[in-house]
Amino acid sequence: MPASASPWLHHAVARIEADYQRSADTHLIALPLPGFARHGIDLYLKDESTHPTGSLKHRLARSLFLYALCNGWLHEHSTVIEASSGSTAVSEAYFARLLGLPFVAVMAKSTSSEKIAQIEFYGGRCLLVDSAAGIHDAARAEAARTGGHFMDQFLYAERATDWRGNNNIAESLFSQMARERHPIPRWVVVGAGTGGTSATLGRYIRYRRHFTQVLVPDPEGSVFAPYHRSGDTTLTASGSKIEGIGRPRVEASFIRSLIDRMAQVPDKTSVAAMRLLSQRLGRRVGPSTGTNFAGMLMLAEEMRAAGEQGAIVSLLCDSGERYLQSYHSKRWIEEHFGDCAAEEAALRATIEH
């Protein structure tokens, strides 16, 4: 019997597809900011926190599992291993449990306790290493030790999603914009952890011949912005303090030619933007969403100054409830970043101008 006819493989793919069929699409939230709206500039957030595992990474995990299954890399006795700062591991633990497979998440010790608890809730095991720079090698070693499969999100994220097909994040976003004042966004703003989402959006925009441009706001300590400028794949950096985005090394899934512009966002600005957006929405958002929001406000301010109109769309990556003891703790923020009041006041002035 050919491997493609394996009853377990058929069952595994069917389980993942049935899980997807039970899920509704995520909402597109109009973000009313009168200081920009009266100038013809509209801002939107696609709320990825409403996935079953609570983040944008649910899409990536589903794609990675299907990619591994259809490539013949997973079987019914596989241990699944991933190198992740948290959200991808939470989502992969969910899909591993769905298929009855053991899961090991290799992550930095600095990962929030809330995310570790969520991984363990879905039956995953967490292997903690000293720094984010070491998680890739540690994941490979764990795969060799267990005879398991290393999913390697940083390598496969950009190719696991079919950017031309149905139901990817890009097609969903543009379909939801169809009846808005500016149905084709002027900008899409998306942070990069693996680079898979920016690759999907960039390819889809070119495929559909839209004039939309892609901005990637990059946190301090990430290598992506310097790499985008230079094209030097050997560059390294210290690593990001904004959980979920930014990397200390250039990753294969980050395709610089698909990104029109990058902006380096100071950490205090990301935290301030996270706080301000949480206040505006009436619920907490995560720190990477703060980085996205800072990028949106930068573009909106530039468009207003230039007399341009249009829509700016970004992603609400995950809920701030995952960061109650960290990014949403005043004491923790002051210990790790210092006082962000000046940055928050500056962003507030931009909105209310």
C-alpha cells in the first residue's frame, strides 16, 4: 500500500480539516480614530486572538501540520518538536493533541508563564533553554534524541501556506475590506517572527495586482530590519524583548523582497502603543500588537501630513491576557523597560491631533 493511502494519514488530515470547518473566520475591527478619519484615513485590525488557541499562530500551526503530513514527515508514532517563543507552540500543542501525538516545545526561559501553562494544558512538554538564540539547536537535538520530527517554523512558515488558494489570511483580509470606504488598503502592517505572514500577504498582493504596500515594524534587537537594508544573511543581533516577533538571526522564511518598507520600533514605544490600544479597545492586547499599532500610527501620521487618504490594516496577534504577569504588569514593565509614560503621551498626542 502506498504511503499516500495510509489510513492514519487520511484520518489525520480529515481531523485537521474538520477542526477548520468548525471555526469561523476572524473579525475585522474598524478602529475609530477621529483625528485620522476626518482626513480620510481609516485603521483596521484583524482580530487573530479569536482562534481556538488564541493567536495568529493557529493559522501557521495548522498549515505546518498539513505540510508535514502531506510530505510524509509525520506518522502515528511521531513526537512533534518545535522551537517557539510561545504562541506557535501553544497552537502546535493543540494540533498534536488533536492527532494524539506527543509534543515538545523548546523555548527561552524568559517565555511568559501563561504561555507555558497553555502549552501544558494541551498536553505539551516544555524544554526551556537559556536564550532565544539557542532554541533552534536545542530543538534539533531533541528531535534526534526522541526520533521525532522538528517542525521548524522558521524554515517552513513561508512555504507551508498556499498564498494563492482559499482561506489564507490575505484573501480573508481583502474580502472583509470589500465594502469599506477604501476597499483596497494603502498599507498592511505586520510584524515578523518567522516572516511567514508577511510572505503570504506580499505574494497575495502581487498575485492579485493590488497597489497595497507591506510595512514590517521591527522591534529593538531584531536582525530583520538590518537584513532588509543590507541583504547580508550572516547578520546577527541580540534578540527582541517583544515576545513573538523579531529574531537574533536571519530566518529562511523572512523574504525581504516581499516587504516594501521596514520601521524599527523602540521597545518603550511598543509597550506604550500596546497600553494605548488596550485602552481604546477596552481589552488587553499583546506586545507584538503594540508594535503593529505603533507602525500603523507612524504611517497614518505620514499620510495625514502628505494629504493622502486610504486604509491601513494590521493584525491583533493575540490577547493581552497571556501577559498579565509581564507586559501588563506595571512593575514588570518598569523593571524590564523603564518608564514608558513619555512614549504613551506622544502616541496619544498623535491620535488626538
